Amino acid sequence: MCCLCSGCDYSYARSGIKDLKAADLLGDKDHVVVLDCWRILAHELRGNDRVHYLSLGENLSDSSDLAAQLRNLF
């Protein structure tokens, strides 16, 4: 999992996280899970089949069974 938050050790934290592309996070991996604390990468990562994009503070669904949906993620 890649967590893009203020404690991130990635050099991207200094150079501009908003400029990250899916390829930067994927490298040679088949897929990655990205937790975007600032919700600034949705336009780049959402919809990519190899990236499971989660944004902090955003509702995952209108469903009342959110706990069950979260269990299915992990």
C-alpha cells in the first residue's frame, strides 16, 4: 500500500505529489493500493484497473452496509 500523506518518505513529497502518475506508483508491480490523504490524485488514478484508489474522508458508497464493503477490500 502506498499512503500519500505528510509522513511520506517518498521523494515525491518534496517534488510535488500532485504530479504523480500511475506508472510512478506501479513500477513493476501488477497492482497497488493507494490511500490519497489529500484527494488530489483522483483524476490520475481513479479508473485505473491496476490501482485501487482510496481517498481519505470520501464515502465509498451510498450503501448503509459500509462495514461489509470495507471488510471486502482487505
